[in-house]
Amino acid sequence: MQFTSESVEALVEQFTKLPTIGQKTARRLANYVLKMPDDEVAAIAQALLDVKERVQRCSRCYVVADADPCPICQSEERDRTTICVVEESSDLLAIERTGEYRGLYHVLGGVISPLDGIGPDDLRIRELAQRLDPSFGNGTAEEEAPAPEDLAIQELILAVNPNVEGDTTAYYITQLLESFDVRITRIARGLPIGGDLEYADEATLSRALEGRGHV
């Protein structure tokens, strides 16, 4: 069934440009929008415009935010001796929701994935190194000096996903920064809360045993 309205067809076409949205889903969304109150539709439209007009990347940690520097980098209550390295801004938000980490962040913008044509130069690994040493790479200290608080970093926490791409990225960063005067750690991997040993795969059990701690 095709809509007879050109406006609806245009909306369906725009919805199909979104990831994982096919024609059927796009038409269901368009039909839902038609039933929504005008003020709710206006709120959605305004939110879309605000995202494009206001959202930017923090020049220090590269998280998406409405201000530069972002609220985390500006906060005087954060522990400025640690940087948690994450793949995307969504990972930063997940860690923040735990309430357990109070340091700074660095968003890589992805992981090393040769099959997808993504190499180290496509990520913000160089910028991470320059937060620790402003003379790293081809730039000079005057041109690419980090924020003063970044010079006090004592630990990097690698919070990348426990898969092949994440492991490759973690290994690359570790090798690149091995001569830096900074401790490099990685978040523990193992059994999930409520999980059963008998259903865990061998790799997960191995990681759990490697990361065991005192009780």
C-alpha cells in the first residue's frame, strides 16, 4: 500500500535514511507521526534541529556536548590523575551511570578494524598521546599543548569492548604509550552478575580467572 500524500512519502523516505529502518518500519513511523499531537511533533522537530545546531565535540575529551569544554572536563570535582579511554560517547554515558568513576575521559571515535578500513590514524589515538606529551607526533608544544591538568595524568583506563577489535586497539595503545610515565590498565572482564558458570564460554571463564581478586 502506498500513501497518496507526497508529504507522507517524503517523510517515509527520510526515515529510511536512518540505520536499521526499512520501508515497512518507516511507514509505521510515518503513520504514528500522523496520529501524534502537533506539539509533540514540533518537539521532535525542534530536538532534531537543536542536535545539529548546538551539539559539538569537546576539544579535550571529544565527547558530544552542548559546551566546549564539556561539563566533565570543566568540573573541578573530577579526579584529574586518571583518563578512561572509551570507544564512543555512549560508552562514556554508560560508565557515568554507574557512579563509580570520577576521573576524566577520552573518546577514540571507534576501534581499529582493518576489515572495515579503520586504522589507528582514523581514531583519536594521537590526540590521546598528546594529552600526555604535547611534543608527541609532528606538532609542537605551542601548537598542540594539552590542558594543564592533563599533564598530571597518572593512569589510563582502557574501557574498550572485549572483542577482537577492542583487543587490537588496546594492544596498539599500550605499545604506543609504553615509554610514557603513566600506568595503563584495562577494565576487568568475566562473568556477569547473575550468570551461571555452566553456561559461560571458555574465553569468558578464562578472563574471569585471570581477573580474580580478593574477597
